[in-house]
Amino acid sequence: MDDTSVVVAPNAFKGTLSPLEAARSMAHGVAQACPGRPVLLRPMPDGGDGTLEVLARALKAETRFFEVPDSCGRMRAVPFGLINRRQGAVAFIESAQAIGLSQADCPFATRSTEGLGRLVRHVLDCGARTIYLGLGGSATCDAGVGLLAALGVRFAGLAHPDFEVLDRMGGVDVTHLDRRLARVRLLVLTDVVNGLTGPLGAVVFAAQKGATPAQLADVDCRLRIAADRLESAFGVSVRERPGSGAAGGLGFACALLGARLVPGAAVIARLTGLSAAIATAGLVLTGEGACDAQTVYGKGPQLVATYARRLGRPVYLVCGRIDDSHAPLAEYFARRVSLPPGRPAAEALSAAVASLLAA
């Protein structure tokens, strides 16, 4: 029996399994096919769902809760991670927990990022000097104006700005912006490289957040107007920065605040020791809910495969669904398989892994 370890490093299977849950299901499949073979869990979110759970577990952060409004304005207790250090606390925030799609049952146009801004302000109150902010999975497309308002930016005549009023935005006053932000290292974890505006900007993701066809025609126009006003007020131009279109423009708002926009999968791989785990392994397993052409552009499974190839380790891909546009994946993975329909995701994932290893 092969006694080398197996690294399991999946992203989320959206709507069914978090990255950690998917990793545990994969590990169960390994145990079924190869009893006793060592398994190393390295779940690989890329800034979206499951990011907080994985980082808090890997870095032994304390999980706390704070009540903020979700994207629809309902108050919810939202988790965040905190590590207290002498030189200042390190905080971990997942935007999907505060303003995620799973809670968004209000009109697309009225959703706001204000709750996320309140959570950022709270971790500043907790003494945070470094903040990791994951942007995937948001329900919003307000260019981050709600977040900025919660952090002290004032919009003429608008107490709670959202997408609906972006084209009516008047004066922008940044003189009351929380001064602590200037002393904070803000690292924004994104899973996309899109800029804010244009046909490949934040509008690309608006439909999956619930925008109607009529609203889609208006999204980019409103985002351009907001960008004009905000960039003028802050005195910087960041709308073309890769990742500024993430989470409906939250990346743009964070860039205005001086944040570094970084590939979420790469940062999480570094923080969780993925490379070191793969170096000792005989096989690597990865996957996510839907695999398509975009998987090779900075998504978790592509990064896992890159590490594995660099270290000469075979890597298998297991996805809920493999789209016809998956052709670019062929060179990255030794084997690829999709889950059969009609079975619970955890059970199907374990069975797929067991079948792969038994073949």
C-alpha cells in the first residue's frame, strides 16, 4: 500500500459544502479506498465562502461575533476572526458572512455594503492593525459606497447610499474618514481580476446577484458615475486596478482606502502552508462546485495544480459539474471527474474520490 500522504485542497462546492466540509468529504473517500493512508487537509477558498472558517482554523484565531446590517438592512450577528498581538491585532473578515447572497431576498437595487463597513470599523475598535478581507460571495453592486459611508465618507443628501442612488450622487466629503485606516494594513482577497467598469467589469457578475436584464444595461453607467465622483474626492484613479470590480465594486472602494488587492487563493495557500504539505505528499486532490474555463484564471484548484506540478506531484480534479469550456484544464490535472447527480454532495464527493483512488 502507498503510505505517502494525500493532500486534499478543495474550494467550496457552492450551496452545498464549504471548503472545509468538502475537504473532510474527500478525506473520507481516501479512507474508504486506502484505509490508513495519511491525509492532510488544506481547504482552499479564494476569498469567498469559507475563507474565515479556514483561516481561523489554520491560524488559531479567536472567532467573535458582532451585529451589523446585512445587505438588506436586517441586523445579524456576523463572525470575524481576531488574533491579539503585541504590535496590534490581526483581523479576518469574510464579506459573504456579512452581505452574502444567501441572505439577500430584497431588491438588487437597494442592497448595501454598509454592514461590512460597520464590521471593519468594529475590528478597528478591537485594535486591529492588519485586516484580511475576503470579497467573494457578496450580494451587492454599490461600488462600496455603503462601506465608505460606514467608515465616515459623507455623500450629499444620502444617509445610506446604495446601488439605486449611484447616478444621483452629489458631493463626496472624505474629511471625516476614519483616521485609523491610514495606520492599518488592509489586504483584500479577491477571486477575480476584473476592473470596476467596462464590459468585463463588475457588470459581469451582476446577473448572478439578481440584477434583471433591464438593470444590467444600467449597472456600468451607474458604476462609472460613482467612480468619477469618488476618484475625484479621494484624488486617485483605481477603477482599472485588477480586482477593483470584485464584489460589485467593493474592491474599488477598498483600493480608494489604500488597500492591497491580492489573489485570495495565493494568500490563503501561503497562510495555510499548502506548498509544504504538497512537498511531502504522493497525491493531491482538489475541486470546486463548477469547473469551467475560468477555473484556470487564479481560482483555487488552478493554484493547487500549479503548486503540485512545480513539486512534481500528480493532482486530480473532482468537481460538482465540469462545463464544456473546461478544455484548458486538461494540462493542469492528471485526472478529472464530475459528481453524479441525485446524491447528497458530501456522499457523492466521497464516493467519487474513492472510485478515483481505487481505479
